[in-house]
Amino acid sequence: MARAPDHRAERARDMFLTGKKLVDIANELGVPDSTVRRWKHTYKWEGERSEKGAERSEKKSERSENKANARKEEKKVVAYEVIQVVDNPDLTDKQRLFCVLYVRCFNATKAYLKAYGGSYAVANTEGYKLLVNPRIRDEIARLKQHRLNQAMLNEADIFQKYMDIAFSDITDYVDFGREEVQVMGAFGPVQVDDPETGEKKTLTKEINSVRFRESNEVDGTLITEVKQGKDGASIKLADRMRALDWLAEHMDLATAEQRARVAQLRAQTDKLTGNNEEIEDMGEVEGDIYGGK
């Protein structure tokens, strides 16, 4: 009957496969060096170690290959983006990439971080500096026009969409107010005696009412979310404040009529909020919109 392997031999094998020397294994287990060498030969540890080493090498090689491929893909992306503006010899590769990234997000700090790296504080400062570089400004303007042409839009179309968002009115999407409804009981509408006629009549009450307009009656492109929750349905419009900020930063894209409309709408908003210390002459603004007398 074969003798069961010594549990110390199994411990020794595990230590051997992790790379420990035979003499260190012997000292740790309190056995002669010759015993550990015999275990190694008897149980053929060397073959197991070779297989384990090969497996580790294969995994390491795979990780290295994945990293290399990721770097290659990143370089491909950078190269592809830069190719779009490669015909501008006045800019460096990173300046060209900054231009491409900026027309995607219109955020100089974010574009700088992606093109150059570094800290947020540095990007916040250097990104602005790049925007005031005349050559970079010209390239950004060219790229913006190219994107508009591809989308078959002009700058006035883009500006108009942001105007629609900034000055959207919730009443274009919902009707709300008060309405009278029947009071419902366990078996249907509650009936009460009319004090004047003595006849039965349905009890009613007044409640707040909110009703969505039909989808074919509204501009769905200004809606970012419609959901049905436990408290009922809700609708969310695009962020008006962000749109206002965008308009303030891109007034150069607006037509004369659009600039006049923005001024008129801002003046009306200021009247409602009390911030009307410097409201322009509304007659002059309306003249810009509808034509002078």
C-alpha cells in the first residue's frame, strides 16, 4: 500500500513553486537539505515550476501587449484628429489637437487637459492663453465652419436653437391650474343631499391640475427627460442657464435680428426679476427686430 505524502513535502512544494531556494525551505521546515532535494526529485517539482513560470511569462507578455496596443490606439486617435488640421503649418501638433478638441466641447480647460495633460490649474490658465492666440482662433473658426457645413447648418441655426432653449416657456408644454373633480368613495362618486333642492347630487372638490400637451404640439428637441414616477409624470426641459451662458459667449454667431431679440427677451426677464436698472429703450430694440419706421 502506497504511503501518503508527507504534509511537509506539500508545503515545501508550494514554497518551491513561489521561487524559494531549497536550503531556505529546509531551514523553515526544520528538515535536512537532502530531504527537500529528494522530495523535489520524487514529486517532479521542477516541471511544475517551469509550467508556472511559463504561465506567468505569458500573462506578463499579454499585459505588455495590451498596454502597447492601448498606446497605439491612443496615438492613432491623436494622429487622426491632427490630420484634420495638418494643412496648417503655423501650429504645432498639440495646438492643432487643442483646436479640434475645443470645437467639440467649447471648453478651453478641458481641451487643454486632453491635448497637453497637466493639472487643472495649469490647464485653466494656459487654455485661455491659447484662445487669444490669433492663429489658433483662426483655426478654431475654420473648424467650426467646417462642422456646420457638414451638418448642413449655419451659425444662425445653432444660435437660434440655444435661444429656443434659453427662453423656453413651460406653458408651451403643460397646462396647469385649478379644476373641479368628483369626490370618489369606495363605491364610486360620493352622493350628498343638495341643501337647496333636497335632491341627491355628486360631491365635488377643487384640485390643482397639470396636463401635458400632445407630443405633436410641442418642440420635443427642447425636452431632455419625460418620466413616470411614484408621484406622477414629470417633464424636464434643457438647462436654460447653461444656454444663456452659451449665448453670452457666442454673440458673434448671431444675426442682427437675433441679437435684438436676445436684448428684448433679457429686458423682459429683468423686468420680471426686478433687475431692470439699465433696460434699453424697447422701441429701439423692436425697431431692430421688425424694421425701422
